[in-house]
Amino acid sequence: MPLVQVTMLQGRTADQKRKIAQRITDTMVEEAGARREAIVVTFLEVSKESYASGGVLMADKQPT
Amino acid sequence: MPLVQVTMLQGRTADQKRKIAQRITDTMVEEAGARREAIVVTFLEVSKESYASGGVLMADKQPT
Amino acid sequence: MPLVQVTMLQGRTADQKRKIAQRITDTMVEEAGARREAIVVTFLEVSKESYASGGVLMADKQPT
Amino acid sequence: MPLVQVTMLQGRTADQKRKIAQRITDTMVEEAGARREAIVVTFLEVSKESYASGGVLMADKQPT
Amino acid sequence: MPLVQVTMLQGRTADQKRKIAQRITDTMVEEAGARREAIVVTFLEVSKESYASGGVLMADKQPT
Amino acid sequence: MPLVQVTMLQGRTADQKRKIAQRITDTMVEEAGARREAIVVTFLEVSKESYASGGVLMADKQPT
């Protein structure tokens, strides 16, 4: 009965989330022996002003 | 000092959240012996495209 | 399909958690219209050295 | 830069977690366009007394 | 490689989040010995109807 | 009333967590205008087998 919470930047399409949910669910069935119906995947989507790595907001990063 | 985080689909009214927060708080006071003032309940509300069970987005489920 | 995560100090019994899970589930069915089978309640239990309020670890608080 | 948190029952082996982390990371690279090095997967493992579905602790469920 | 998730009411500015992320990151480097580049800080911002303390939604609290 | 959840590898001392909680709380008071008493900091500590970055468990990483 795994619960999988994905925190990521806003902007992915419904189709991207559809495929991510499918593949993560398949993974939990095949590798953890979980029952498919009991697996929940949720997405928390945050803005570039609400996500920092290395102490720097994504909104402030230079493209590389 | 319990923290209770509720992740659910968008669309509940303020009044529903008011009652849920009250009853969960009562539960934690009465069953866990927590101090009422120290209990926090938060709601994370996600869209139907951000919540999947059994590998299928809620947005893709047929009504049953 | 709400997911409810309860973060609290270690030391509650299984019976306390049983009752908390029952009452929170009842609350989500009755107030949010959720399907009972789809509600998940999890407990994350932390030590007194892993929980601070007001900037002070629970392990350092004087009994009042 | 997705963060993926997996909450599941205790008892999976390190090798199961290794494979789950690999496959979830591959999924996020391939479907979400995330940079591999920036993806973090964490596992929160809870006991059967700390996980309930349908209002019933896993510790209380009859094998089916 | 600490992950720090901050749940708070909506309404802080980008500059407030920028400073919070910097200072929390500095703290984790200096006190926990973490590598700066590996520290992630995320903000989950909720409305006053989605945050309750003491069983009362923030939206219902009287200013004091 | 911010809630700050820190997920990190096991092995930090109580004193490290004490200082981290103090400094994060100070940060939230000074930068977010939060009331000190309402700030909660929790630590979720995971093993090297329960934390992966770049698809590799910390337990499998070579020291560099």
C-alpha cells in the first residue's frame, strides 16, 4: 500500500503526470509486491519561487 | 503536539474543512492526550490530474 | 481518497492508533464524502529529540 | 528537481529499495525531463500499527 | 542531503522565501555538515481555510 | 505558524538538532514574521538505504 508523493516544479502536462503515475505504480507492483489498487501517487507542484536548491530559488537561477 | 496533514482532491468547502479540522482535533485530544492548542491540521488540495490510484489519474476514471 | 498523515511523538499504543485511525476515517467519510476503503491514515512517530516547538526540542522542555 | 517520497510498510530489502529508486529516477528523467543528479527518492517505512486503510490498521487485517 | 519542507500560510513575498531558503540552507551546512548543493528547500503555501490550529481554521480566528 | 519538516540521514546528535531547530525557528520569526510559539520543526531521519540521489542509494555511494 505504498503512497508516493512527488514534489516538482509546475508546468508538467497531464499526460506527463499520467505516464509518471503509471510507471511509478508499475514499479511498486513489480519491485515491492504491492497491490496495484492500493497504490496512490500524488503530485505537489510548486512555483519557481517555492523551490530552492543550494540555497538559491529556482526563480533566481541562470539557465546553464 | 500532533501535526495532521490531509491530502485530498480540491473542491471541499470551507465548512467541510472547518468540521474536519474540529473533529480531527477532538480525536487527537481525546485519544492521544494531546493539548488542543498544539494540534495543527493542514489541507493539501490537489487537482484530479495530480492524484492517481491504481496507476490511473482521477481525471481519467470513469464514474461508477 | 484522502490521505491523512499524523506526525506525533513516540509512545502511543497500538490501541490509541487504532482508535485515531477509526475516528479520522469516520470523519473523512462523513464530512468529506470520501469512500471509506480509499482513505489511508499513516503515523510518523518521532522522538523528543526530533520535535521542536517554539525553537525548543521536546527533550529540553520542562514539565509544566 | 523532483523529490519523491515513498511511504510504505517496513520489510522491503535494500535491494528492493535500490531497484525502486533506480526505476523512479529513470521515470522522472524520461517522462518529466528532470536532471538525474537532482532527483531525490526517500523511503519512510512504517509498522503495521502505523498504517491504516479503510479505518483498519494493517496489524488488524485478516490475510485474504 | 537534507530536504526541508516549509508549510505556511500564503502571502509571503519571493524575497521572504529567498531569505528563508538562504538561511535554512546555511543552517544545514553549518550545523549538520551537509553539502550546500544537495540541500533542497520547498515551500507549500496554504490558504487560511486550509490551516487550523487548536481545531480552528485560521480564516475563523479573531485578530488579537 | 510555519511547520518545517527536515528529512535527513540518521546520525546527527541531539545537539545538532537543537541548534538546527533554534536557527530555523529564528529564521521563520525574523524573515516570515511568524510567532515563535507557533513554529514547529520536525526531523525525519532515514537510513542510507532509504535515501537515494541520482538514482543511487546513499548506502551504495563511494566516498569521494
